[in-house]
Amino acid sequence: MGGLPVGKDALGIWVKRQCTLYDSLHPDQQHLLAAIGITRDAAQARIGPRDSRQLTTTPRFDTDVAHARSYTARHGHLAARSREEHEGFPIGRWLAEHRQRARKRTGTSPQARVLTSLDPWWNPPWPFTWQQQYHRYRSALAPDQPLLPGLQRWARRQTRLWNQLHPHQPALLRTLGIRPEVPSQQGSLSGARR
């Protein structure tokens, strides 16, 4: 076993999961695992021929998630439009199907956990169109990009609706430099003068 923990305790389960998913992990994750002794050979030895089938995902999912990993590396998120393709793969439709499955399910599937590891907000609890606008705004903040009027309106609307947003949305907006609207003091001051 190469000294890797085995058993039903949390560490043993975690090690087996890393070994089982080893080939679908990001190269940086594989590098980190190698630093603690979990190499490709050690992973294969740990899961053995009997357990070599993927218990948490399918080979097809592992292939498809490689496209999602590549998309995330390029764009920094998994908020693909439904008709969007990435390197010939229908990433938008594929993600939409997984979001729909995740909403119907109680509990978190192994597939949803893999997608969450790539983008924590791949399936947000708020409307997905909001998430897409958030990423459009974020992308437009690049120095060479003008901030389009539609995105400016979206940002102003968020500041007005701040108290109605999902608890996690304000934190995301703050990363973009968007803050809640501060009520104008002029109205109360002019009323006091009368």
C-alpha cells in the first residue's frame, strides 16, 4: 500500500477518494498529493484492480469534467451560456443538465462536488442569469475593456437591491468593488431646513 492510510475513518476515506479520482484531478492537485506520497502509481496500487472502476463518477463524466476544468482555467468560472461550446464540447448544455439534476436531488452528488471544486458558484442558489452578469461585469473590469452601459445599469441595480440579495451575493459584489447604495443625506438636510 505504500504506507497510505486505509480504513473507514475520514482520512482513509479521503485518501481512497483522491486515489480513485487521481486521473481527473487538476495537475496542481496531483502535485500536492505527490508531495504527501500519493503518486499515480501509489493511487493505482491503493485502489487495486478490484476497485479500479470509478465509484463516484463515470469515465464519461471524467472526460467531460476535463472540458469543464479547461473552461474554468480559461474563464475563471463555470457560468457558460447554455449554447456555449468550448473546444467543440457543448459545455453550456452539459452544465445546464448537471444544474438541473443537482436541483432535483437531495444531498450533494459526487459529480456536483467535483464541479464545486472547480467553481463554488457553478450552481448558485440565486438566478443563474445573475451569475452570468456577475462574470460579464468581472471580465469587463480588465484595463483594456470599456464598461458597457448595460453592465453599469446592472451594477447600479445591485447597489439599490443590496438588502434583498442572497447573503452570499454581496460578498461577490464587493470583490468587484460594488458597494451598497448609501442613502442621500440631502433629502433629510433640506427637509430639516424648511
